[in-house]
Amino acid sequence: MAKQLVNPLERHVEKLVLAVAALALIGVLVKFVFSSPNKIELGNEPTTPSTIDSRLAQKADEVLEIIRRPKAAEVKHEAKIDEFVQAIDPIKAADLPVAATLAPEVPIVDAPDVASGLAKLVTIPPPPAPKFTLGRNTLLLTTAQGDTRTPADWVMLAIPFDVKAQSDLQRRAWGATKADVIFATPEIQRRKRHADGSWSDGDWEIISPWPSYKMPQIPTIRLEEKGGKVEANKEDQRAVEKYQEDLATPQVQFAILRPLPPAFTKDENPWKFPPVTTYEAVVKQDQEFLFPNDPSAAMEDRYGLKQGDSAGKAKPEAKTGTQVLAQELDDARGQMEQGRKLWDYNEVMRAYNRAIDVFGNKDSAPDLKTKAQKLMKEAETLAETIKRTPKAPGPAAAPGKAAELPKRDKLPQQDIWAYDAAAGSIENGQTYQYRMRVRVLNRLAGHPESFEKPLDAQTVIVPGEWSEPTEAIHIPEDSWFFVTREDKSKREVGVEFLRWYDGVWLKPKGSAKFNEGQALSFQDTIPVPDLENRAETVTATVDFSEDLTLLDIDFARPIRERKSGSIAGVLAVKFSQQPVPATAAVFVDGKGGLHERIVAVDKDDPLKRKIEIWSPAKRASVP
């Protein structure tokens, strides 16, 4: 009765579940035990995990067998040598070029920051403290009214600048195509020492160098935003490119770096430039600009003077036999290079013969003989090349385009000069310091897309850092006065004046006497040298005045007399043990400063004997 109440499906459901599980187990055993679903192709044949080891071992044996073969399989190619020989048969050896460039040109790429628009203005390191020379001369100036002659004091500054290091900085910052350094005129600053001997950084002032190259008007670069990008005006871009091209010419760069001094009246103290390096080094630097396309040009000295030579002319020095031979060898090499330039067989052979003479000379040192032998081989090889190739080798110019001229290698350093020589710029009797900084052109000016800050594209000239200041430079006085007489009854003192005038020192004919409260104002009409012709004299009114007023005269000022002598064999100044009365004059200057002069001291002042006074009968030198 109970079985009849249970559904047949309910009675056999356990058996059905057991049967399904058994079938699933059989499927898993068949798929993953007796066979594998994971197969790869090895040698175009399917391989399962169960056979992969044996197949790999078989392949390894095959590779080992190939390696052990005594001879590689021979591959036959169609012979082409006969066709090649026949193809080049018409070409003769004499028709082949002496040298040919086989490698492709190395592409010049922009610096990474330029390519990615992250370039910055280049850094210009500070130069060392400038070297200086100074003097006083009569300047010859040409104006619209004619030639004028103006007495003036001058200071000349010079710094060495590492052009190669600056070029490397520009290459890294702006790319290889912008590595050439184009200079703008340098800047100089000057400051005056205070009366208490101190200096102040707030006293630095820009001085316009003179004489100096007159820089053209700096082009304006206008920027505008288009489509989210900053672009420069196309006309402005062309203008700044032309500006850089004009300044980059060797003649202009030469005028910027080393301008010549102003013209001076002859027979005065000669001009001398500061010895940053050597006289010869400066002349060698000049050749880069005088002969930029002639590396073999002879040295040209545009100065005609030697430092330390008061006559302003080079004095020949005696040379040893070794120095003479070394110079002969240098001349021979120059002659060989000239022969290479002219492609002249005879010129090269003359250089060869000169090298033989040096090599065979008994005074030649071993290193000189080695250099001579090397030159002989070079000259002999060059002569054979010229003989074999009558026409000088070189790339032919493209139609309508001039052949590229040879270029002189750039020197790693250039001296940079600047002058403070304008009339009235320098105050006599003052003490100054100077400093300089170098300026170069921004080679990416007009290209805001290259800069991290697009506004940097508007900077045409990049200034460098200021140098350290020079040593203290004292400008000599252009006038002196000495209180040499006194008159107690009239309460007056007598004053002697000296004035530097048109290149010479002068003194008045008449005497000058002053009472308390009077300004030291005095003029005298006297003969002076003619600026046009120094052998002639003219009459002129010379102003001997000083910016001083006699404030007080003390006829009983106690002083200790001083005399030159020696103490324990050492030169010294001796003072008297007891003070004695003397006449003292006190002056006040235009700035309120007080100055005291003692008559007894001024009478014997050695400076009066040191300064040579000009006279019509005998012209004295300028101190």
C-alpha cells in the first residue's frame, strides 16, 4: 500500500543521479587521462604533454648531428666577377678622385629641450676680474666741424672669455645648429670709492663704452596666440634673422670684441692694452677675423707695439740657433700649406727642401729633427698627389652657387676689450672700480615654440653674469697746488699752480696770492704747444683754478718737522723732537671737505721736482 503511494520517479531518482555522475567521471578520464586537449605543433606535427619530452630530445639530437658535420652544406651562386671587371674596365686610375666620402652625412638634430619646446635662455658664466691699463692723452676726434683735439684720461679693460665652453653650453641648450657664439657689445659698470675708503654695491652705474662698435637697432619680436599656440610675427622672425646674420660677420665681431683705441696725438705716451694673455696670443686671435677664409695667411700685427716698450714699437730679441731652426721649420710648414692651397708643386718642394736643411743641421735638437722628418714625408706625399692630379681636388660648386671657401679653425679663447675714454667721463683724482659682463645673441629669438617660456623668444640679446670688480684704479690728478709763501702782515699766502693741459704740464708766469674767504681762482695767458704741430707754440689762456676756498690761516700752527734719514740702516722719515710753529692754510671744497696745507711742507714737496714742466725751449715728457 505504501509503494503505491510513492511516485516511480521518486523511487528511482538516486539511481539516475548515480548514473549521471558515472558518465561524467568516464568523460573526464577519457579527456584528461587517456588523451590531452593541450596540443602544440612541433615540426608541423601535433604534440601533446605526454610526448613533448621525447619529441624535444629527438630535435636536440638532430641539431647536434648538424653541428658535428665536418662540412657545411655547399650553396652555389652564379658568378658575377667577370661582369664586374668588364663594367669597370673603362675607368682609369688617373680618373679616380684622390679622396671620396663614402659615409653618409651625420644629421644635425636639435637639442632635446628644443625639440620638445622646453629650451631656456643660455647661461653665460661670469668672467674673471678685468685687467686694466690707464693713461692720459690728447684725443683726436673728427666731427662735422672738422678735427678736434681733446685732452682726456682713459681706462681700458680686458677679460679672457672661453668661447669653446660657451659654444658647448649653447649646443646643449639650443642644439648643434645654434652652437656658434655671436657676441654683442660687452657692458661695463663703474663705482667711485667713498671719502672714508669704503665701497658700496649701490654705487654701480652703467658706463657707455667708448670707443665701441655702434650696435644696430634691436628688432622687436611680436608674439600672438593662435589655436592654443604662441607664434611669432613672420616679418619679425625675418628681421631678427637678418640682424643675427649682420652681426655674425667676422669684421663686425672683431669690432665688437677688440675695438681699437681712439686716435692720440703723436709723441705722447703710447697706448698699451692690458696683458690678459700675451701680445702674440692677441695677434693670433686677430687672424680668426682678419683672414677667416685663409687659414694659411701670414700673421698680421695691426698694433705695431709691444707691451712694456715705451717707444711703442716691437724690439727684436736675439734668438738661439735652436729657435732660428724652429722658426725656419714653422715657415716651411706655412709654405707647404700655401702650396696646398695654390696646388703648386714647386712651392711644396721648396718647403720640402727647407725641411731637409733643418733635418741635416748639426744644431737641430732630436725633437726638431723628428718634426722636420715628419714635414718631409707630408710634403713628399702632397707633391706626388699634385703631380698625379694637376687640378686641385675639391667639391664642385652647384650651378649658380659659389664654391664653399675654406674656414679657419676657431680658437677656444678670445680677449674682450672695453674703454672708458669719453671726454669728461672720468674725474681726476678719484678712485674707481670696474666690472664687465659678456652678452651674446639669443640664437632662438623669434621661435617661441622652442622655449619653455614663450616670452623668452622676445629676448634678442642675452646678458651674462657680472665679473668680480677690478683692483682700485686711481685716476691721476690733472692739477696740483702748493702753498709756498706767507705774509703775516697782509694775512695772505702765496700759491703755486700746476695744470695738465693738452698733453703737458704747465705753470703760470705770475704769482697768485689769496686772503681768507677768497676762492682759489686763477688764470694766466701763457705759451702752450700747438696741437696741430708740436714744434710750434701758440698763446692761450689757461685756467689754473681749484674748487677750493681759503677758510683760515694759522701762522703759529705747531708741527714736528720731518726730514728724510735712516734708522738702523733703513730709509725712514725723521720727526723733530720738539714742535715748532709753522704757517697752515685751511681750505674748504665744494662738498664741504676740509684740506690743510703747511707752507714748510709744500715748499719741499718732492712731487714738484718730479713733475716736468713744459717750456717753449724744451718740451718735457708727460708723466
